[in-house]
Amino acid sequence: MIVWVLAIAIMSPSAVMLHVREEKNYRVRFNSQEKTSPVYWCREDWPSQEMRRIYTTVLFANIYLAPLSLIVVMYGRIGISLFKRKVPHTGKQNQEQWQVVSKKKQKVIKMLLTVALLFILSWLPLWTLMMLSDYVDLSPNELQVINIYIYPFAHWLAFCNSSVNPIIYGFFNENFRRGFQDAFHLQLCQKRGKSKEAYTLRAKNTMVINTSHLSAQESTIKNPHEEIVLCRISAEKPLQELMMEELGEITSSNEM
């Protein structure tokens, strides 16, 4: 709730200053008609350039610098705590556990670095263009090239960062992949079996089995004939814990 209130508050000046203006130097002409239509732009109309610069600087500090600082500080602390956490590796079993934990630590640290770098690279072009537009005197041709060609790509790159993060988490974290697969499988089961029944289609006849008669450990319906299972009940084991908790459990058990 606090995040939504802050987001609305920080973007409300932009909503107030946005106005639709007609472009005086350009008009649109359709090939099938000889008539021309005016071109309209939705732009921020500030009373002075100084106020526009101040607002752009505030946005830059709150939307880019503040999240980047939090990412660097928090991810840095996580990486340091993982690096300092030690696992005894004197025996053969402890040696194998130490190698497993070391690989998991490396994956987590690589994931954190990748997320931080992608955030920096994704949002940097957009904010560079915004700061250049307000603080540098650009020619009309330069502004036209930026607004038509570069700004759309910079906006796409910045917003694409939010959709890339789940892919990164799934690539580096096995628990995240398993949780996503289980959640996706549960969604499919709910859509296909609204009446909470599992349907098994055979070549000659159809058999309907109610899920209430199945035990929690049954994941498939076994019979000697060929069948197609539309919805499978899977309750073999609970989801594994997060990577951080898993590392902590291994370390604490070895220290004991």
C-alpha cells in the first residue's frame, strides 16, 4: 500500500502538467485522400525549464538512484553473509556437502550480480536521455531523432527489466523452477478439473474417478490398458525451502 501511495504521489505532478498540444510544423496526409490532419502531442508543459529540471532530478533520484542503492547494499550484505558462512569439510561426507554448498553459494552470488547489472543497464539509457533532454541544449533535429527512434527503445528496455527478473531467478535457482512448475501444474489441474475429478480416456470406454477416493501419494492412475490422463494429482512431497534457508540448515546441522 505504501509503495502505491508513493508511486502516485511522485508521478502526480507529471499527470497535472501533461497537456495535448497541436504540432505546428507537421501535418498528416493520407494517400487515399488529399486532406491533411493535424498532429497532436501529449507533453509536459511546465511553467519554466528550471521546474522541469528539478522534477526530472527528483524522479531520477527516487526511481533510479534509490532502488539501485538498496539493491547494491542489500545484495552486498547477502553476498557477504553467504561468503562468510563456513561448512566443515574434514570427512568425506562433509567434503561432499561443502562442495554442494559452495556451488549453491556461487549460483546465488552470480544471480544477485546479474540482477543488479541488468537493472543498471536497463534503466540507464532512459534516464540518460531524460537528463540530456532537460540539461543539454539539443538542436531540433537531435530532439526529433531522440523522440522518434531512441526514446521508444529506451522505454521498452527499461520496462523489460521487470519481465527478465523471473527468468534469471529460474535460471539460477532450482527451488524457484520447481515452485513455478508446481504452481503452473496446479493451475492447469484447476482449469481442467473444476469438478475435482480425474478423467481417464481409454480406447473403448471412459472411466471417471473421483479424487476423494485417491490417496495423497497417488500421482497417476495405473491400469494395463493405454490411457490419457488429463489431470494428475501430485502430492508427493512439499516444496523445498528457499535457497537461503536451505544453506542455513546445512550449515547449522554441520556445526552441531
